[in-house]
Amino acid sequence: MVKANEFFQAAKLALSHGLLNACVQDCYYAMFWATVAMLEWTGHKRAEWSHGEIRRYFGLVLVRQWHLCPARWGEWLQEVYKLRIKAAYKPESVFKNEAQRALRYAETFVNKALEVRK
């Protein structure tokens, strides 16, 4: 949760300074680490997770098995993952509304992970 919160705080700062690409990247990593925290809570611990495994296990474990998260959150995770690819590897930048939406999604993930781990 430390990493999830750190990336979320960095995303908020980035957005407040107009750093849209950095915001989206940090939002994705906040969601990634919040998902790791929830998976660990359910007993799925690993030394390392790939991006594909995180998205797969999110649906299998957190949505279907444990019913901790709505299925649409898996779509959010995929959407922000694609925005991260755009932000990091494509010549065009993300739009402000995309960064704002990613920040809302990241906040939802981080809050849920904090709730689950209490």
C-alpha cells in the first residue's frame, strides 16, 4: 500500500502542475500496487507481478472469486494501462480529461485497497 499511495499522491501533484502524461503513468502504478495489495490480502502473494497477470488476476480473484470489486473496474484498469502506454511510448500526449478520469479511477482503487486491508 505504501507504493500505491505514493504513486497516487504523485499523480495528484502531476495533474495539479499540468503534467498529464506523468499523472496517467502514476495513476496506473497506483492502481497496479493497490491491486497487488488486495491480491496479497486474498492470499495471492508473489515476488513479482507482470502487467498481464495483474489484469488477469484482478478479474479472476478480486471480481469473480472474492467479489471485492465490480467487473467494470477491470475495464478501468485496462483503460488506464492503455493510457500509460500512450503517455510513455506514443508521440501524442494524453488529454486532460483522460488524466482526470485516470485519477478518479486510481483514487477508487487505492481507497478500496485501504478498506480491504483494514
